[in-house]
Amino acid sequence: MSHLQDRVRASLQASRRWHIAEIVFWLIALGSFWAFPRHLLLMNEIAILALFALSLDLILGFAGIVSLGHAAFLGLGAYAAGLLAKNGMGDPVLGLVFAMVVSGFAGLLSSPLIVKGNDLTRLMVTLGVVLILHEIANSWASLTGGADGLQGITINPVLGLFAFDLFGKTAYLYSLSVLFVLFLVARRMMNSPFGLSLRAIRDNQLRAAASGVPPSQRLALAYTIAAAYAGAAGALLAQTSQFVSLDVLDFHRSADVMLVLIIGGPGYLYGGMIGAVVFKFLQDTIAAFTPQYWMFWIGLFLVLFVLRGRSLIHGGVKLFMTRLPWLSGRGRS
Amino acid sequence: MSAVLQTRNLVKTFGGITATDDITFSLEKGARHALIGPNGAGKTTFVNLLTGVLQPTAGAVILNGEDITTLSREARVKRGMARTFQINQLFATMTPLQMIALVTSERLGYGLRAFNVLDHDPRVIEQTADILARFRLEDIMNETIASLPYGKQRQVEIASTFAAQPSVLLLDEPAAGVPEAERRELLDIVAALPADVSVLLIEHDMDIIFRFATRITVLVNGRVLADGDPVSIARDPAVREAYLGEESHA
């Protein structure tokens, strides 16, 4: 009997053990700082998009909530951090926390709109919310700068030590650090009883309720956390560019982040990060090659990818893992 | 014996149709009680009223002396009423181990702990292992549920329900859809449920009913037609007329 208990404990531990590929992933992300010194600004954008996609993964991949308006929380976070800095409080970490609180609170307030209802109503409601926010930001020019954007933001050095520079050195390391810390928190949460209950709701809401899981409460919490994460991405965007424009609330932001997550695959935390690398790399390469028509090519890629390539790429990753068992850590047990 | 689950004058209407028509019902402690009736008799509606999927038009549901008529589904689970579904409702991407650990952690009230991990809690480990052993799931505990054969999935369904430590267990056609080869093991598991758990069995299969039930309630057209021990139900002419027809098991 106690032998079975040991096996149960071992199985539960195995699901949260660090995979060697994860360590390699983060080492590459850090190593890129020295490897590609001329692309730090692009890498900073990738890190921010990755955090935004991680935030969407928390609700889409883990809780099964679809959203076409996730930019609402990105935008709120960006304006919150930007306005705080504009009003003399330029400490980046303070701005980051403030943006997370503002966006998280907005997530909590709007969560009743999405916890009930089906996928279609969720798509429409989330889209509606971001359209409303976009119009508010546009009209309230005295606060947000309207269509001209929020200008005159000055950000202090990170921790009072590392000033932001033109090449994106500080920006990349700052964004990557925030991404890593928030990733660690998310990883811990998704392996907790709370995270497991989100998966339960995503898998089968009927059984979740019949197992004593209150779906509305858990979905509202997940939505709040995801909103705070999106707010952090918004803060990074505002702080590292020292500018906030209406573009942060644009529809394409919500659409892009969903594409990013679908490219990388939802539900295992790394999808958003891998997707962000692929998406930004494609965008950058195609735009350099054909600046006017890059949208055409990325559109074509996405159509083909969703129809065929997704299974090819994800199948390829799986095959890679099974061919190299030492890499997946299975050889040890 | 005392009643653990009761309904008083329970009524549910859908538009002009009365699906549940003034049902007063009582499940005794430790009972093996079968709820039977022809298709459309209102068995499913009745179970949905008991478990909180539907709200009754009138009447009350009482669990262990407490009026639970307006409580949510999950609140009823916390108070000791759990159910299986006619068609398996499982967490397809999880393993049996994870599913049972989840139900256990919810029962212990850990559901909001976002920074704990399950394997640090000895009670989760102990109780999960206990359920896996009792329902003979040790060998498949790390398989993905979606990949298991239907009969095994049925075992997981019953085991995960049992992990909520219910005082009242509603089994909705536990053997439905299970192939003949896996049926025996499943029925043995149902037979081995502890005596202090009160079981309400919603069933079509007469062999199962007469094997397990110590008491039978017959529903017809949303009403209780008859209620009693299996022998008297089998002899009841009204039941034979309305439900059993010529096919007698007495």
C-alpha cells in the first residue's frame, strides 16, 4: 500500500519536473543577448509578445476561454504604466506592478461577462470590450493623448542601476527577466490544485461541477490572472518604447496574439513563446523581403499552417522527443 | 433506518409538460435503491433535480436533514452527494491518477491553492492511492483517460465520483455501453461499494436491478407508480402492466 503511495507521489512529481529542453530553451533566450547584439530591439519585442501570448495561454490553453479582445488588458497595462511614468513615477518595476493591478482589476470586473456563456458569446463580448476601450482611449485625449499617443514618458533605470539605451540592451534583459519570473509563477500555478481544476473545467465542465469544482469562480480567477499578465506585457511595451499609442488596443493585437499561441500550440506554457519567435521572425524576414506585401505572405502562411502544418510541426517535435529519449528525461525512470 | 436523501412533493414542468409530477421519495441510509421506469418516465429529470442541474418548479430536496433545493451542483457535492453519468463525463486529457487527485484536493478544500503542489500533501497522496487500489486502477493510473477502453473509463468515472467521499451516490446506468467482457469486473466494483454509502441506481437492466437492489421505486409519466422491495414490485400487477409487460423476472 505504501508502495502505491510512493508511486502516486512519483507520478505527481514527474508532471512538474523540469525537462532538459526547458533549461536549454531559457539558456538560448539568455544567450541570444550576446549572440545577436544587433537584434536586441527585435528580441525585446519577441519577449513582450511571448509574455502576452503566455497570458492568453492561461485562459485559452488552460481554462478553455476564447478571447478576441485580449488587447484590452495589454492596452490598459500600457496606458497605466505610461501615465504613471508621465506623472513623475518612472520606476519601471513600480509601473509594472501598477499595470498588473490595473489590468487584473479590469479582468476581475469583466469576468462575469465571460464565465457564463459559450465560445461565440465570449468572442463577441471580448471583442466588444476592447472596441469600447479603444474608443475611450481615442476620445479621452486629455488623458491618453488620443490619436497622437501618450508622449513624454521618462523611465528611470531598472532597480536604479540599469538605464534604458538605444540598442535595447537593458530593454531585452528587463523584458526577458519579467517574462521568466512570470513564467515561473505560471508554471507553479498550472501544476497546483488550482491549475488542475482549470484543466478540469476545460476538459469537461459538467464533470468539473460534479466533482465539486465551482466553474464560475475558477474561470473568473484565471481571467483575472491572465489580465494581470497581459497588463505586464503592456507595461513592458510602454516602458521599453517610452511611448503608448492607440495601436495597443487595436484589433490586430488581439488577433496576432491568438495566431502566435496557435502557431506554438496552447496548453503547455511554451507555445506562446515559441509562437512569438516564429511569428516575429516571419514578420521581420518577409517585411525585409517585400515590405508592402508582407501581410499577404503571413496570411498565406497562416492558412497553410492551420490546415496542414500544425500537425506536421507538432508531430515533428514529438518525433524528435521519442527519437532522443535521453533528451526527454525518460531514460532515467 | 433513517433517510439520507428525500424529496417532498417535487414538481418540474417544461412549458406544458410535467416531467416530474409531485414526487415524494426517500433514500434510506445504506440502501441499494433502484429507480426504474420506461423511457420518458422522468428518471433523468428527477436525477437532475436531485443534483442541482435543474431547479424544481415546486417542492424540496433534503440531504442529511438540510434543505439543498437551491444549492449549486458543486455545493451539493461538498455536502456529500455525488453522481456518475449515463455517458462517461471524464477529464479526457488527464490520467486516472490526476483526476482522482483533483477530486480529492477539491474535497479537502485545496482548490484555490495556486502555489502548492499536490505531491507535498500526504492526505492527497494517501487518499488517491486508496481509491486507485480500491477500484483496481493501479495498472492504468498513468495512462491518458481518453486512451482507455470504455469499461475502464467507466471504472474511472465511478472511482472519481467515490473520491468525493459521498454519503449518497447516484449511479446512472453504471453498466451502460460496457462490453460484456468488462461487465463483470465493473459490477463487482459496484457490489463492493461500502455499506454505509447509500446508493441510488438508475437502471434499465433487470438483471442488475434484481442483483443489487434492496428497494425499488417505479416511475411512470413523472409519477411514482410503485415503491417497495424487489419481490413485491415484481408481483405488482400495475407495474407489470405499465412497465414490465409480459416479461416477468419474479
